[in-house]
Amino acid sequence: MSLAASVLLNSLANFALGLLLARFLGPAGFGAFAVAVAAAGVMTIPLIEWLRHAATRFYSDTTRLTTPAIRSSLDAVAATAMGLVVVLAVTEALVGGDRAAGLLALAAIYTVFGACFDYHAALARARNLDLTLAGLMAVRHALALGLMLGVALVWCEPEVVLAAGAIALALAVAVARSRLADPWACLSLARLAEVRRFAAYGMPIVAAGGIALLQAFYLRGAVASQFGLAEAGKFALAHDIGVRIIAVLGTALDVVLFQLAVRAHDRAGAVASQQQLSRNMAATLAVLVPAGVGFWLVLPAFEAVFVSTAFKGVFAATLAILLPGLVLWGVAIFAIAPSFQIAGRTLPVTIPALVSLAVNLVFDAVVAGRMGPLGHAWGFTVGMAAGFAVFLVIAFRQTSARPALRDLAGILAGTLAMASVVAPLQAGLPAATVLAVAVPLGGAVHLAVCWLFNVAGLRAVVSSCVPAAGSTSRP
């Protein structure tokens, strides 16, 4: 649980950073920042992201001792990719010579150091080093928040913020590398066969993620080209906050549930892993679906409390449209995709991503241009719905993991019950009070219904964490 808590804190820090940068930079400055980071992410993150997936699947305390070639090969590729991006980024800045080239180069260095840190965090996760991971996350965010917000407050320029972020992440990578040093690994032990195995597993996942990054870049770029950087900044803030809300919950679940499925597969075989994956699906749905509905209900209050004046109005309207698509994205990534990952058949996860992007592009070409900036939000959600439908069909044909019908009924009943008590709070209460009351009250109501239906074996999980009545511990 401490591992999930560290991921939650990490995501909450990212959440705060996005809101505060938007406040300090303003819509146009934040728009330039967001477009540059999205563009750089498409080009740089996939170079390292597949190593993160390979690390969580193949690296462990056991393989660390028995197969040092795994860590050696992972490190060799990470170092090569990071060095290549830094060299290319510096070259681009020197050759390009204008502001756009410099901004993109800084964003590339910023994103590649972030991906490299995430790779090291995955190493800690794979070895269940909860306290180490928590410490590394704390260092990263202390550096990022301190440096990026400090320079944003003084200079209010996206270039300076990206430079500060790159320095902060470079320092965080250095700390992570020293804390996670592996004395059995060295570059001379790196093996091309291992790299090929990692690529076969991780590249399709990264391709799907890369398509999602491309989609985010396209949407921001389309809004910027049609309506200006200020509107792109408003759109980007809504999209970023929505992604982080869903990702914080999905990732916190995934760091625990995915490793349970890996252990079940390694110890008891495919049937046991499919059973665990079925429970994982139900648990993930039980969190993401009511969270999406609840956040949609309290969006006006959230905007009033947390969003700066320059973004208000557009933020809530945009995110209200994006949220259904973001929830479907979260369910696809955190509930359905793990079945393909455990089976080692990751290529199918790229198909729904391609469908989503294609439908989004067609929708934008035919419809969105006549709807203003909100038309691009509708294009995103329509595309995600199409991709999700395709993924469901593929999953039902190729995997046997299914959430139980009783679990689905409990999740639906809990979400409806939660909505029925949260929705009336919007009338007549201050925004801060709505948030303070809605989150614990809605969560408690949903949890009570899930307990009643015993969703994902909730009662057994709680019983295993609570000592039996009357039991005593002896030294």
C-alpha cells in the first residue's frame, strides 16, 4: 500500500504543478509550454518508455541475481537513448536558431529526463522497494516544484521553466541511479537478445502510448492554429488535469494489481493469472467509473476553487466533454491492457489507439471546425469511444479475463448511489464546502455498496488486512 501511496503523492504533485504553472504563465505562455512538451513527448518518450514496461515485467530481486544481463541491457538502452536525445536537441537549438527551435529542444531534454526517471522508478517498483520509490518521488518533486515554480514566478517565460525542469529532472535521475545501483550489472553484460525480447514486449505498448501522445499534440496544435495559443493553453490545462485525475487513480491501482497478476502467473500459471486479472478489472472499474462521474458532478466547484480566473468557464466546459473519453482511456489502459501484457501478446493494444486517432481526425475534419475549441474535445471523446469499443471486441476474443456480472452490478449501483447524494450538493453551498463534503461522502456511499456486493472480493481483502478478533501477537 505504501507503493500506491507514493504514486498518489507523485500524481498529486504533478497535478499541483500543472495548475500553478498555468496560473503563473497565463493562457498563452502555458499554451506554448503545453504544445512544446506534447510535441517533444511524441518524439522522445517512446525511446525510453518501453524499458519501463519491460522492467516491471522482467526485472526483480530474483533476476537481479540470476540474470544480470537483464538490468545491464536495460541500462545500456536507456543511456544510449537519453544521450542521443540530448545531442539531437542541442543540435536542433543551435541549427534552428529561433525561439520555436529552442523551446522544442528544451522540451525534448525535459521529457527525456522525465522518462528516464520513470524508468528508474519502475526498477524500484519491480523490486518492491516502496520506501526507496517514495524517497525518489519526494526528491523529484521537491526539485521540480522548487525550480520550475520559482523561475515561473520570477520570469513567466516557458523557455526558462523548461530549462529549470530539465535541470531538476537531471538531478533526480542522478539521485535515482545512485540509489538503485546494481553491482551485478555492467554494460559489458548487455545482450542484444534481451533487448529484442524487451522490445517485442514493450514496443506495442509504447506504440499505443505514442499514438495517444500524438493525439494530444494534434489536438493542442489544432486549437492553437485555429484559435490561438491562449485557447490552446485553456484546452491543454483541461486535458492535462483530466488525464492526471484518471492516471493518478489508475496508476496507484496498477502498481499493486499488475504485480499480483505477474506473481500469480509465475507461481501458478495462466489460469491463476486470468482469475487475478478478472478481480483486477473489477477493482479498477470500481475506482475509475465513480471517480469520473463524481469529478464530472463537482467540476464547477473544482473550477471555482482551483482554476485561475483566466481559465475559468472554458476549463469546466472543456473537461466536462473530455471526461467520458478519459475514463474509457483509463479503463482500457489499466483494466483491459494488463491481460495482454501478462500473456505477452501486446501487439493488439495498438489497434484501438489507431482507431481512436483515426476517428478523432475524421470527426475534426467533418464536424469539429464548426463547433469552436469545444469541437476538438468532442472529437477526442468520440474517438476514444470508438477505440474502446474495438478493444472490447478484441479482448473478448483473445482473453478469458472477465469481471463478474455481480461485480459490474455492484459498481453500477454504487456509482448511481454516489451520484444521487453528490448531485444535490451543488445547490446553495460554497464551492469549497461542496468539495470537502462530496469527496468523502460520495466515496463512503460507493464503498458501502461495493461492500454489500463484495465487488472484487473486497471483504476478503479487508479481512486479510485486519487481524482476527482476539488474536495476540508475540515477540
